[in-house]
Amino acid sequence: MPGVVAGLLAVALGLWGMTVWWWSLVDVLRGIVPIVLVVVGVLSLAAGVSAVRKETGVKDKDVLGDEE
């Protein structure tokens, strides 16, 4: 029961804070969104490259040209 009360209190304070400091919240989001997009893009690129390498059977030594 205390967890439910704490959760409701947190939601109420969060909603109140969003309405009072709306433009500060917008400024934070304007700074965070590009960073998140870059991180997601890099992760997506790495996953795509990994999938293509797994599909084609290319290994690191094939790419780097190491002759062992």
C-alpha cells in the first residue's frame, strides 16, 4: 500500500512539474533527442553490419587482410 501511495504522489508531482516548467522540459528534450538518435543509429548500424557479416560468412581476418 505505501508503494501505491508513493507512486500516485510521484505521478501527481511529475504532472505538476511538467505543467509549471513546461519550457524547461522542452529544452531538455531538444538536447536529448539528437543524442538518442545518434546512439540508436550507431547501434542499428552495428547490428546491420553484424547481420550481413554473419550471412555472408566474412571474418575479421578477411576484412583486415591478415594472412595467417
